Amino acid sequence: MMTTRSARSSTIAAHAEVLVRETALAARAAQCEFAGATRAVKDAALLAMASALRARSGSIRGANEEDLAAAREAGMKEGLVDRLALDEARIERIAASVEEIAALPDPVGQVVDGSTMPNGLRARRLRVPMGVVGMIYEARPNVTVDAAALAVKSGNAVVLRGGSAAGRSNAAIVAALRASLADRGLPADLVTTVDPAGREGAQALMRARGLIDVLVPRGGAGLIRAVVENSSVPVIETGSGNCHVYVDASADLAAAVGIVVNAKTQRVGVCNAAETLLVHQDVAQEYLPAAARALWERGTTLHADEASRAILADPAAGEGVERYLVAAVEEDWGTEYGSLDLAVRVVDDLAAAISHIRRYTTGHTEAVLAQDVAVINRFIAGMDSAAIMVNASTRFTDGGQLGLGAELGISTQKLHARGPMGLVELTTTTWVVEGDGHVRP
Amino acid sequence: MMTTRSARSSTIAAHAEVLVRETALAARAAQCEFAGATRAVKDAALLAMASALRARSGSIRGANEEDLAAAREAGMKEGLVDRLALDEARIERIAASVEEIAALPDPVGQVVDGSTMPNGLRARRLRVPMGVVGMIYEARPNVTVDAAALAVKSGNAVVLRGGSAAGRSNAAIVAALRASLADRGLPADLVTTVDPAGREGAQALMRARGLIDVLVPRGGAGLIRAVVENSSVPVIETGSGNCHVYVDASADLAAAVGIVVNAKTQRVGVCNAAETLLVHQDVAQEYLPAAARALWERGTTLHADEASRAILADPAAGEGVERYLVAAVEEDWGTEYGSLDLAVRVVDDLAAAISHIRRYTTGHTEAVLAQDVAVINRFIAGMDSAAIMVNASTRFTDGGQLGLGAELGISTQKLHARGPMGLVELTTTTWVVEGDGHVRP
């Protein structure tokens, strides 16, 4: 039995490898043909993709109904079923987002730098497409469209592997996108899927070094970790965010209340929401009750250390509102709650705040609220994160808010991309060096 | 027996892991302390490192003598022994190269871009050190110094793992560098080594994700491949070069002879030397005999396809020089000779040249020799390599030649760095965003 099962599973893996290889080679051929496309051609293709989604919304919704029925039968939680569901309005929003990507500037062909050398060689570094981009993601059909549109805009081909629960929806979407490309005389294989290869398809994608130029996982922390750990293809990692807010003794305390409330509660479940509040001991007595009241008013539970509990236990703190207050344990400092929960700690000084953050951060975003410029500068120098907010909410670490346009995700890695990632991260560069018979002496 | 041996080897691996972990944490602490160092402090540290190498050249040479004796006893080839050897002149050159790195501009603190947002937020993206850089390299003691100097200049700490044959030399060099840092009140752990952990130390470095920010392998193709395949730490890969020169029908044929000779023979054994010559059929009859004569005069063996052999077999071709001519086999097209050998092929047209290159290239450098601008533009658009030379030798893909200063290596990967890599590739960026109490609506 064991032998048979293991033989069968290795046959499945071998089939998946063949499918991924053939798909990636077809994608490469399509990308070679498409690499020189002008922005006008690419934008027209994107507009055609948006139209095709609208025109085929009936068949896409039909396929989605089948996915939804199967998901409910399999006992999928309603929250997840909702993320999987496509109605007319959602398909319209997805189509509109493709049109927004068409409106973005084209990174390809941008001259990054260059100069004329002392010997007269004329060198310039150009942005060019990455080539074949692999995407591994979960059961959200909108990501299928998003990934295809970002890839086409940046001159790449994309090989998709979506969550199996969305299999029928994704197949219908991919068929619509491919037909719209073919109708315009463009290579349909710019958008391909290895979904038929199942789980083994994802594994084979991770091993397809040389066939896939870059792999972008999109989804929960578990998915991203699995891809990072198992992939021999280079990965662009979007990380999780355990973001901190430090309120210094020199802070404008009224502004600091507004910023903490915004960073924690303006939208929960996003990676740039604050998870830990650190308060300088000299202002804790004054600041914490005011901040707690505002946070409690919005239903936030505070996971407080002993010093802050001593202050917040005072009946005057948060008088008249429901007080959500629990004792912080070691685990709280490393937790990305993704909910209306906030860890709170009183620190001796700036150095203690920096030490705490360096120990527990995931390297996403940290905020310093201070009026003392020396404190601000020491805080900036002490961090090792993708973004540092000075007297502003952590929620501003966002491609749209920082003027980058559509966002692939927020990178917490240090190589290639750090912080909000735009289209430019799906490109690489090439040197073009022109001479007149130049040889090296 | 097997159990005992396997138990022993897993004990060694566990020890190596502990050593790497402790070393990396010490390096991290040193880097945190050093991260804010000004250029003046860093350059002074580099000059002190250079002085220490000169001052301790006696003990370094003593250690090197022991390495050399052991290597000869172990039967190391004289070519490799020579690369391992340090004499007074070589130590002087190594020290001088540290001073050259001190003279380079400091990438840290550079403002990459930034702007003021519509809501008044002031955002800028700054270059910051990568953190802890790991280097795995072979038995060339000069790399020890080079790696340490580049790391210090870019505000990083470095964890070294050198070839075991250079163990004593590297220990003496590292001791000198660490002493020079400590003497200036700087953290000695900016420069550390895991050489005592042996082979298992290299393995543990590759698994030290989160402790080591980036791993840079330097050495032969085998070493680089092993690191790329086994590392879970992000790798900056320096690749091999199977570089092509395409001589179009529109080429200036006299200039094309000079360029091919330069690309092949000016220095062999470097990654930007040409390995394959492709000639358009319309000019093959005129060009090949002239090119062959010039290449033969410099002792180059031509591995020629049938069409070019038919031309070169003519007794008039290369009259009066020794004719090194063999039949090309399939393997030749994918070979990086690193020697006075050149594969030669006649192609039907530009499209055939592009197809050949796309099939066999390692993505380093390709040259097009042509006067027809349409050909040049189609060639550029058809390539997928780090550098494209237009009417110039492939040998110009070089940090010094392209104005980047000291070079870490030439990257043929597409993520993070492509082409010649300078100090800037040992940095990452961070967003600093300043507000006045800004919250997100």
C-alpha cells in the first residue's frame, strides 16, 4: 500500500512538473514576443481585459456559484466564503481596477541612470520587464485579475496558481482574459494557470528556477512562509506587520492620542495597523488615561504591562466607558493581533523603546511621536524597518498614500524591494552601452 | 558504527549552528552600534585597517607560510597555491585596495527619492546599511580584506567563511582588522569569522535566515551554485558569463575584427570575455578569414560550425599563421571556456542570432556590431541579459569601466542587482515619513 501510494504521489509530482515546465516555456515565448510592446499596446490590452470581464460576467458568476456551493458543502467558514464570492458589483470593481492599472505610468523603458564615460562610451541603465512572474495565492478571485493586469502592464507574462476553492472561478476569469488578448492579436500565454496541477503545481512552481524569474506569494503569513522556505526561485516577500508607536516625553500628547487611535482602529486586520504602544514613563501618568479612554470608546482591548495597569486601574481613567484591560504576557509583544487589541508598555526612556522595538518588530513600520528633534533622529537611526513615521500614523505605509499608485504588497525584506511595492518591482534593469568600435586597452 | 558517525556529525552541525548564531548576534549588536557612523568615522576605520595589515604583515606572512606548507603537503596544484600565497607586495596591494574603498563615496544616507504628499506629509526614501552580511568564499585571503572593507564602508557587519586552506592566513588577517577597529573604539565584531566551524559553518550560515540579512558567495561556479541552491538566506549571486558577439551584415568589419579580438583575448578567464562569435551569412565570407587570422595570431582555437569551417578551411584564410580550428559540437554553444577558445557560427539573419543567444546565454553580456540602427534596436529588444554592448567589446561590463568604482561582482540575477554591483548593493532603503500629527482619514 505505502509503495503504491508513494509511487502514485511521485507520478502526480512528475506530471505537475511537466505541466509547470510547459506552461512556463509557453509564457516565456509569449513574453519574448510581448516584451517590446509600447505602453499604448499594453494599455489597450488592459482595457480589453476589463471589457472581457464585464462581457463574460455571466459565465464567471456561474463558475463562481459552483465554487461557492462546493465550499459551503465542504464546510468553509462564511467569512472565507464571502471572500470567494463574486457578484455583479464585485466584478465591476475588479474590471475598474484593471482600468486603474492601465492609467498608471509604465515603468518599462525608464532610464534609471547613465553617463558618458571618459573614453566616449555612452552607457545607460534601462528598466525592462522581469520576464515570467509566478503568483501563488489563496482563494480570492480578484487576485487572479490583479496579478494578470500588473504583469501585463509591466511587460511580463504571469503563471498563476490560485487557491483550489476558487478553481472554477479562476478558470472562467483566465479564459476571459486570454480570449481578450487573443482577440487583439496578442499572445494569450501572457496569462496562464497551473491550477489543474493542484498542490503539486505550487510545489513545482517553487522549484522552477530558470523557468520562472520571480515568485510573488500573496495571502496569509502561512502561505508566504511556505513559499519563502521552499522556493528555489527568487521570491518577493510581502511580510506581516507588528508595528509600534512610541510616545516620547516630548510628544504633543493630544496629537499622540489621535495618532494612536488612528493607527490602531482606523482599519484593523491590515499590516500597517499598530499592535504595540510604548510610552515614556515621564508622560505615562498623563497620556495613558486619555489614550485609553479614546481607544476604549472604539472597543479596543489593552494588553497592558504592570506599570501601565497601575495607571489605568485608577477608576478616573476611562470613567464612563467600558474598560477592556488585561495583563500583558510575553507573547503579546510579538503578536500581530489584526483585531481591536493593543499591547501597552511603559518604558524608562528612548533607549528602552528602541531595544523593545528591535527585539519584537517584524520590520514593517514604527512611529515616533516627539517634538524633540534629537529624540526623533536617534529613533530613526536606531530602527531597522521598512518605514518610520514621525508624528504620523503607521497607516501611511501604503503605496497610494506615498504616491506610488497600485501596490503589489508591502515588503519587509531588504533585497530588491522594501516597503510599499509598485509596478517597478516587477521590472529589472539592463545596461545598454554604445560605442564606436570601442575596445578595452 | 553508522549511528556513531551520524550522531557525531549531527553534534558537529549543532555546534556549528550555535557558533554561527552567537557570531551573527554579536555582529548584529556591533552593526547596531555602528549603523549611525559618519563617513569620516568609517573612512578613518578603513585607513586604520590598511595600516594594521601593513604593521602586522610579518605575522600574516608567517601564518600564510603555514597554510602554504600544508597546501603543498596536501598536493594542492601550484596555480591554486599561487592564489593562496601572500608576499610583501601582495599585502601592500591589499592594504592599498582598502584605502581605495575609503576614497569611494558613501552610499548610506543618500536620499533615493521623496516628495511632499497632498496632505503635507513629507516622505523620503533613504539608503541604509543592509545589516549583517555573510560572505562564503574560497581560498583567496585578499577576499577576506575586500569583504570586510566593503562591509565597513557600507555600514554593515560581516560574518566571514573562507576556504579552509587559507584558515591560518584568514585568522591572522581577521585578528589584525579586529584589533584596528578596537584600537579606534569601534566594535571589533563588525568583522567576524565562522571559519572554526568548518564546512558545517558554511551550511549553518546558509540556514541563518533572520540572523544574516544577505549572503554573498564569491568564487567558482560550483560554490555559487551550492549557495544559491541551499541557502534560505537571501543571496546576491554573481554569475558566470557565456558572452556572445554578433557581427551583423551592416557591421563595420574592420572594427568588428578589433572588437572580437579584444572581447576574446584582452583577458581570458574573466566573466565578461566573449565565448561565442555569431556572423551574419552575408558577410561571413569576407569577415571570418580576417577575424580568424587576428585571433589565431593570439593563439585562439576556433570551435567552428560547418558553414564557418567551409570558409576557414580555404588555405588563403589565415595564411602564414598557425591555424587552430576544430569542429564545434553542441556542447560548445553552452561552454564558458575561460581560455583562448571561441565558438564560431554563421547565422542566417538577426533573428537566428537572437534565438541562438536566448537559448545558450547565461544572461551576462551580449554585443551587437552593426551600423544599421534598426538591427541594433531589434537586438537590444530581443535580449534578456544584464548588459548589451553596441559596437563595443564585451569587456566593458565592469564596475570600474561603467563608473561605479569598486565592484562586488557582476550579477546575472534579476532581483536586487543586475550587472556590475557596487557598494550600493550592500544597502537597502527605508522610508522616513514626517507629519504634524497626521492621521489617515
